[in-house]
Amino acid sequence: GNARSEAGTDVSDLRGEEAQLSFGSHVFRISLAADQGCIRVVFFVGNPLEVVHTLTRLCSEVLAECAPGLACGFCVPADGGKWEGASGEERLHEDIVMLHGIKGLEWAVEMEVGMKISGQFCDVLSLRQRYGSWLLPRDLEGEYHIFISYRQGGFDSQLTEWLFHKLSREVDGSNMRVVVFLDKRRLESGKNFRIDFSRALMRSILAVPLVSWSALQRMLKLVHDSPCDNVLLEWTLILELLVCGRLKRCVPIMMGAPVKEGGEEKKLVRDLFADGDANKLPDVVCSEVVKEAERLLVDEGLKPSKDMYTRTVKQVVAQILLCDGVKAWDAKGSHGGA
């Protein structure tokens, strides 16, 4: 029969030793593999990360309550676990590795030490090539669903790292992995970072600028001949790409100053508009930002709009805030203008 639990798990096919389930659009099947002493999980989507993350959390919670001395672990094959017609028994004879924990796949890649598989040593590059479906992505790609723009440091960095992890576990309309750009996860050492992040932005569908109190503080001090501010450059490019249609949508996340411990109830940040910092931004055009934006756009064969040359710091932020976005101090609300 069909049933949906309060937690949002869809149980579309349930038998004594097998069940087909879904967490949202993430469809998978679990079954008892008694001969191997494990539970087999088969995936019907091109990104297994959300199912692995959720099952790991649920199993850990159950074991912590019912059997505190036990732990769970995932053993994973090289192809990402997507169902392509091979039987589960065949899968259990492939080169499988432990995913979590010390000496596991995630650990070996994060520590850049590699690991032995079936007696053969695999370096980090080989592990990423063979088992990349189980790992959070790194390095540059040709296209992105989402580009995250933010000012590095403090809570902003923590939030964008969480967003990257969460969004990278999702699937698109074709049930394939959502591809997310976050500079510290994607940019490569020794390369021109402005060229790389601008190309990533120009090859993205959706931009998510983090318009925070922290991001605006440095902009308050900008003058006409200030050095190029990279966040202002990204936001300028976002506006230009929206105008020419290369970027489909912009969804700003708005955050005020962090709330001190014992401050406003259950809020991590204040209302961005409470202190009026957005209105205090300088009404000046930053020539270096305009010059760099023009160069990057022209290099991609795009013609800058006339407005770009006269758009002030204050106007750039105001136009970004006109896009429908999310108020971090009130996650249930949305904002359609400043």
C-alpha cells in the first residue's frame, strides 16, 4: 500500500524484508541481505548523498537509544549505487569501501592520503574518479545550477558551507545531482580566481548572494577609486547577467548583525533593515569594479548595459534586494523589495 509518515518519508512499496521509500524526490529501496549480514540500499536517483546522510542520522539516533554500544556504517561501490539493472548480489562482490569514519573513503580523501582497495593502493585522484558520487564535489565544472556569493569570514562562511552541503545533496528535475559553486570548494590554487568565479557565475542558472551586515560593512567605506571589491563585483555581474538573460534568477539571503547570546528569542541574526546600513551605503560608482566587470563580460562575448557604468554601490545593493529572497531572521517569510 501507499503511506506517508509524518517525517515526510514516502513508503510506496513495503514487504516483510524489503521496502521502497523516498525522502522527498530521493527514491531508494532497502532490503535485508541476511547472507551478508547487512541491509542493502539501492538508489533510483543520480545523487545518493541525501539518502546516505538521512539514513546515517536516523540509524545513529536509533542505535544511540536502543543499543548504545553499536554503530552503523555504509559500504559503497564505485558507481554511486544507482540502480542500472545489476542484482544486489552482484553489487556485493564489487570493490566496496567503508564511507565514514577513520580510514574510510571520506577520511582518506579529506586527509589526502589515499587508501588500499582489494590490495591495490588508490591515490586521492583515483578515489575521486571512482567513488566521486559518494563525496562532496570539488574543483571547477562546466555548468552550475547554483552560484553562492558571500563575504568570507565568521557566520557568513559557516552558513554558506552549510548551504553548499545541503544543496549538493539535492537532485534536479532529471534526478541528477544539483551542481553548486562555492569558491572555497571549487577554486583551484594557482589560477586566476576572478576569471574562474566569473565564468562559474556566467554558467549558472541561479545566483544566491548572501546580503549580510558583515558583507555591507566593508562596502560602507568604498569610494570612487577604491580597489576592486570582489563581492560588489559579483553582485554587479549578477545584475548584468539578469539583464541579458544568462542568469535566470537571483535569490538573496538577507542577514542583519549576529545576535549576541541571550539576545532576541531564537534568532541568530537581526533584521538587516533595522539599522539602516543598506541606506548608508555610498552613492558612488566604484570605477575599478566597473572596469573589471566590463572586462569579464566582454571576454565572454557579453555587452555591458549602459546602467552598469552609472550604478552606484548603494544602487547595486538596492537592486539585488529587489529580487525575491529569504530573510534569515524570519525564515518563513519572503521579501520582494527593500
